[in-house]
Amino acid sequence: MTSKNLLSFLSILITLLWPLVTAPSVQGKDGEVGSGILSRAGESYKGVEDPAYISYDEALRAHVVERINKQFGVALDPKKYSGFDLLEIEALFKCKKASEPVEDFLKGFPKHP
């Protein structure tokens, strides 16, 4: 086998095996999928009043609030923040210094009734 053939074979092999390596990364930590959130991937919604979107947002809120509580020890009310606000809050908590108070990060987010 020539080096050109070997290189072609290896590139094809890597291309075929790469999904097997990256597929487990779509799951959350500890292999959890996230309360059915990933099962809704690719769905589109008519608007924020769409019952399917409301259901998705509630599941997202509950899941992210649980993750924030588990990882940072901060209990947040899932009804006070949108799902996407909670994702942003989680990202900011990951970047904050240990000496910075959590309340400073929460001030910038509107609370939804």
C-alpha cells in the first residue's frame, strides 16, 4: 500500500468514525439528556404563545434551574426568568470569580411574573 493510498484510507476511516466519538458529547454531564429538551431539537414554533413553545420553555427552565442549583448552589425560581435568560445566567456564573456576589449577575435580567 502506498503512502497516498494509506492517507486516503485513514481520512475515510476518520470521517466514518468521527460521529461515534462526538455523539456522546450531545448529552449532558453524567449522561443525562435533559428532561426531553433534546427530543425537541429542530422543532419550530409559531410564536411565544404556541403551546408547544410554552411546554418547551417550561422544560428548559426547570432543567437549567436544576443544573444551576446543583453546580453553583443557587436556587432560582424558574417562573421569574425565561429559559434563555437562565442559560445566560448559567454561563455568567461559570465566568464569575468566587468573591463576586451572585446578586450582581442577576440584576441585569428582567424577572417575568
